[in-house]
Amino acid sequence: MAGELLICVPGQRLCLCDKVYTSGQGTYERQGYIYSQLAGYVDIVEKDGVKIVEVHTSGEQTVVPAQGDIVTAQVNIITQQYCKCYIKCIGDAVLRRPYRAVLRREDIRATEKDKVEVYKSFRPGDIILARVLPITEAHTYQLSTAENELGVVIAHSEYGHPMVPVSWTQMQCSKTYVKEFRKVAKVVPENINQQRLIKRAELVTE
């Protein structure tokens, strides 16, 4: 399909989703195939050896994660070695569809990487600020929180109540006052951009 000008409609199957082609802006993946979410033109963006299939409508702005971007993501699954996340915002722009991402244990903190425990840094459901690393896998972005300003910005306790930071390594339940370990983002109140990011993070959790 490379080099062809293709006009598509919502729900149209475009191509296989494999090691070469991956779903991008205006598309979604289902049962191994990439489908269009929109009525528009198909575009293929080649990046780091991966062909990203996108669908654009006239006048729309294409926003996809790029190396170095600060993104808002929601933690989905944690293991001893990594977190699986969904990128929901790039800067203060809310995405139409989430992008899959992985945050590996060695990219959680800048120091004492061998002592990091994923379970004591993030939990499923946490909203985090992270930086996009260079793409090394066809279907997944890689993230890092190895900066003071990056980490958990919104979290809920095991009982479902909002948590507040009490240190850079702990958050406390607002109802039960039980403390839980987190890699807390150091958000500077004077920084307007950071405040916008947190507002966007609150929107994606609603």
C-alpha cells in the first residue's frame, strides 16, 4: 500500500498490523489488522524502520508521540520488570486514541537503578508524566520517568480514594491516611506548563 493514495471510510480494513506496519493517528488495531477510525486519506509515516499507518481528514492536526516529548500516560499492567501504559496526552493535547507504551524498570529512576522495585513506584490506574524514548519496538513506545519532574501525578489508594504526595517516594490516602510507595513527580507550582499537564491528566481519568 506504500505510494498509493487511498481514500477510506470509518471501519475500513487497511492492512495487516505486524512488525512492519503499526496503527497510528486516525486508526485502530483489531484482531491483527489496522482499521480506519475516520473518513479521509491514508498516509504512511516511516519512523525508525516502522511504518505508521495514519488516516487524516482535511484541516486536522496530526499529533503522535515523538522522541523527547513529555506525555501523560495511565499505568495499565505492572510486572517485576516493567509497566505497560497507555499514552493519553502529548504535552497539553489530548489524543483521540491512546498509544501503547512500556516503562522499563531501569528507566524509572536516574540513580540506584538496580534497587528500583516497580511495585513501589507505580500501580495500575496511576496517571504519570513521562518522557518518550527512541522507538526500538514496532508497536510500542518506550517511556522514562528518570527525572525529578516525572512520575506519578494522580493516584488512588487500594480503597479507591485520591492520594496526595507526602514525599518523593510516598503518597497518602486522603481518607484512610494509609501511605503507599510511588515514584512521585516533582511538580513545581510556578510552572504553568506543568499545571496544564496535570489538568489534562485529570480530564483523561474522568
